[in-house]
Amino acid sequence: MIKILITGANSYIGTSLEKWLARYSDKYIVETIDMIGDSWKEKAFSGFDVVFHVAGIAHVSSAPKKKELYYRVNRDLTIETAKKAKKAGVKQFIFMSSIIIYGESGKIGQGKVIDRDTIPEPKDFYGDSKLQAEKGLKALETDFKIVILRPPMIYGKGSKGNYPKLAKAARILPIFPEIENERSMLHIDNLCEFIKLMIDNEESGLFFPQNKEYVKTSEMVKLIAEMYGKKIRLVKNFNSVLKLMGLKVGLINKVFGNLVYEESVSDYNRVNYQIRDLKDSIIATER
């Protein structure tokens, strides 16, 4: 039996992984721990084979007054947790970083393709706090397996962020802008299967999981609308206006801009962790 500790009780990703691994109750024992406050420091990490560290602050604010909190949670807490795990004899530490360490999306009409040689250039303290956590973890790698995951936008049933906003738009809007763009995304089931493989194969290193297909925002919205028996018309009337807005409004580029991982960096030992294609993932999310 592999004993796994998930840091970040009630987190979306942590809860999803716990449910995913529950399918294999003869192979995994999973516990979760709340990282708010200092009570977690009293938890004995000895006896666990894996710590999956998902506790952190998501990209919800760019207010300067939040900067210290982001570094304290996303960087300092991560490194402190890893040190505790290593000292307790835990074999593997898995950290959820983010594609955000590479900075903002490409503007509308401008490609942005990330490969293994792309140098991280975080544009805010959320991205930098994640990158600084990665650097702190690398210093602990001796005799300690560390997995760093840099996923793109994660979505699934119950997820937060831009996906539910787009899903709401798909349900209520009669028309939606049709802009040619490509985005890497990752359905929660594909992520959970990838993490399972990381654990099973006792991996260490840097990984870039993503869905098999890139996503065109307008096509995804159309698929979601179809789930509700609704026809949404894709139009190009607003493209020039949105392109101009994208020069100053970052949110426009998050929706309609380009941001992808080069496909080969997400391959893993010829094993198919991408068990849901885009259409299947939309069905699983919206049903």
C-alpha cells in the first residue's frame, strides 16, 4: 500500500485526487491535512510515502497588499512542508506549480508556444511566488524525489476560474466572438491520472501535463452550449474591437489570446494519461 498525504484539505485538486485514488482502495491510503494556521506542524509525516502539496493561494488578486501573503503561502509554506517531509523520510514530494510562471498569454493574433527551453518570466507576484517555491524545492532534491508540475488552466466539474464564466456565457448568450486562438488546458481527470502515474513510477523532475488537443475558445463555448441543447452563433464582428482591448486589458488575452505548451513536452513514457478528449471532458464537466 502506498500512503499519501494531501496538503490542502477541501481544495478542488486535492479533493479530486482523493476521489480518483479511492477507486484503487487496495493500492492507496490517502489522508488530507488542513494547512491553515500552525496545527499542521504537529502532524507526523513519518510513514507516508508521498506528500502531494496543493495548498496555496490561487491567482485571485494583484493588490500590492497581498504580495507578502502570496510569498508566505506559495513559497515559504511549500518549502517548509517539503523540509518536514524530507526529514520524516517521505520518499516523494509533488508540487503544483503553474504555467503562470511563464508570464501572460500572448495577445490576440500573437502566438505563444512554451517548450522546455523557454525561460520563466513571471509578470506578477503570484507567478513569481510559484517559481521561487520551485527553486527552494530544487535545493532539497538530494535523496528526495521532487516532482514539479506546471499545468495550464485546470477545469472540471466544480472548478473555479475562467472556465465556469465561459460556461455561463455559453448558456445565456445568443452569439459569441469567433477568434482564432489556441490554449493549452487540462481536465481534472487527466491531471489526476497523471499524478497517479507520478506516484506509481516514483518519478522526480519537471513535468508539463496538458490535454491532447489545444482549445479554441469559441469552439469550446459552442460545445458547452450544445450540451444544453442550445445553438450559439459564432461571429467575427467584434474581433477588431477585442484585439484593441487586448492591448490594455489582460483578461481579454486570457480568454482569446494564445498560450500553449509545445505538444511533445507533455508526452509521458508513451503512457496515455489524457483519458478524456475535449468533447468528453466537456460532457463530464457539464452533465
